[in-house]
Amino acid sequence: MAYQLDSVFGALADPTRRAIVARLAAGESQVSELSAPFRISAPAVSKHLKVLEQAGLISRRVDAQRRIISLNPEALKLASLWVDQYRSFWEGSLDRLETLLAEEPGTKTEKHEKDSKNEQANKTRRRSR
């Protein structure tokens, strides 16, 4: 699983490959359609597709003369599950920090609000002079 996860994130590290995955999320496509928006050669697109295929993110099939590329949602699910583990960690950490700050009297937030009110009062006094 670790190797597959490394392959998925390695493949998604490139913006061209992420753009290809985004296009495939709308539905399968021919290689020629996928390569159209990129200013790179056909062999370069082929290399990107190979990396995505090796990571398990896409699959290819031949339909008569057309080469059809489709997205493999299972590989994306693996990456999503890994990220979700850490999302829970960060949300929990942020919730604990928020609770701690709410319990602390005189936190920066309260001090900032008080300073802002004092600053506005000073501006009002200066204008009325």
C-alpha cells in the first residue's frame, strides 16, 4: 500500500498530470482529446499517461482505432483515505486550540477587540476637534 500511495502522490505532483486527471473526472477521453490543451509534444503526453497508468490512476483500452483513457477512482480513493486521516488530526487539534483560547482570559482576540475599540474612539475624538 505504501508503494502505491507513493506512486499516486508522485504522479499527482505534476500539474500536467493533475490537469489530465481533472479532465478524466468528467468522463473517459481519447488520447488526442486529452493532449489538445497542452503545449507539449505527443510523446510527452504519452509519458505523463504512462506515469498515471503505473500509479493506477488511469486505465487504457483500445476501441477500434481509438485509444480510450479512463480514470480509476480506486487509486484516488486510496489517496483520499490517507489525507482524511490527517484531516481528522488537524480538525481535532484546531478544536482543542479553540477551546483552550476560549477558556483563557485576556487572549489576543479579546485584547485585539479592545485595542480596535480604543483606536476607533481616538479617531472619533480627533475628528470632533
